[in-house]
Amino acid sequence: MAFFMLAFQSAITFNVAYLAYAEFSTAPAIATANILASIIGGVLKLPIAKILNIWGRAEGFLIFIVVYVVGIIIMATCNGPDGYAAGYVLFYVGYQAIYLILDVFVADTSGLRNRAFAFAFVSTPFICTAFTGPLAAQAYIAIGPNGWRWALGSFAIIMPVVFLPLLVVFKYYQMKAEKLGLFTREKSNRTAMQSVAHYFHEFDGRCSTHYNGTH
């Protein structure tokens, strides 16, 4: 369901974006934002993966759901290309991060023999959304001049509801692993400055140490 709704929302956003462009006189700024979002989204994949290792799947998932939803809200309520561009960058970073987390989840929960099939299966929603996305976008556009805003803004409500069950599953099994002693958290007893130095080293690829499950 999460993969399907991400694909569905992406298809709708793609098909209503031209209406947002039509409202802004400096539309090229939005094209620049698309390029910028792709670059930032690609660069941030490594730090995102590190966040998942340090803070946990559930915590990372929650953080990027918030980033994703905030980006959607900014796009839906903006009054100019700058606001739309800023919202799109946040939305795309959150979108990429959520997709990465879901892919990691699929890899973690599938055996090596069936992993290729599992990844192929979760990509099948794009077969459906290639047709349903444009139809849904047209339904939103028919609402009126602000139809494109509803097409974006409605997903700020829908997507958290879609992601909530998976977030609960992540947290439940994390707590279960802690009770069984499979996953342990130890207090670091670091000062604020020591924590800054610690996380600087964790996110610096040249001097990061092997993560052993403790914080």
C-alpha cells in the first residue's frame, strides 16, 4: 500500500505541475528546482542511510515522513515559484528517503532467494498508476483554478495515514528486539560538545567507525 500510494501521488503531482507553472510568471525557476531537488536527493542518500543506522528505522521513517509532508504543504499553499521550489525540494528529499527506507525494509524481510521477486513485486504499482494517476489528476483539475492545490494538499492528510501502520510495525518490532536482548541501547553519557564531535565523525565517511548497535 505504501509503495502504491507513493507511485500514485507521484503520478498526480507530475500531471498537475504544469498548472502550478501557469500561475507563476517565472516558471523556469521551478525547472531549476527540479534539477536542484534531484541533486540534493541523490547526495543525501548516504547521510539518510547513516541516520537509519544511528537512530533506527522507525525514527528515520518518522523524520522523513515529516519532511515529505511539510514539502507537500508548502507546495500546496505557495504563492510564487520560490515557495513552490522550496517545497518541492523538501518533498523530493522526503520522497527519496521514504523509498529508500521501504527498499531497506523489503531487503531486510525477504530471503536472498526471493529478494529479486520482492523488489519486482513492490514496483508493480507503477503499472496501475501510469493510467490511474492522470485520471485522478484530471478529476482534481476539474474542481477549479485551485484544483492543483487540492491535488497536492490532500496527500498531506492521506499519506501520514498510509504510513502510520508501517511506522507502528517498525517501532513494535524494535521494542520487541530490545526486550529479547537482540538490540541494545546504552546511554552515551556524552556532553553536548562530545555529541557534536561524535556525530560529526559518524557522518564523515573518512573517519566513521563501525556501528555496533549502541548509541
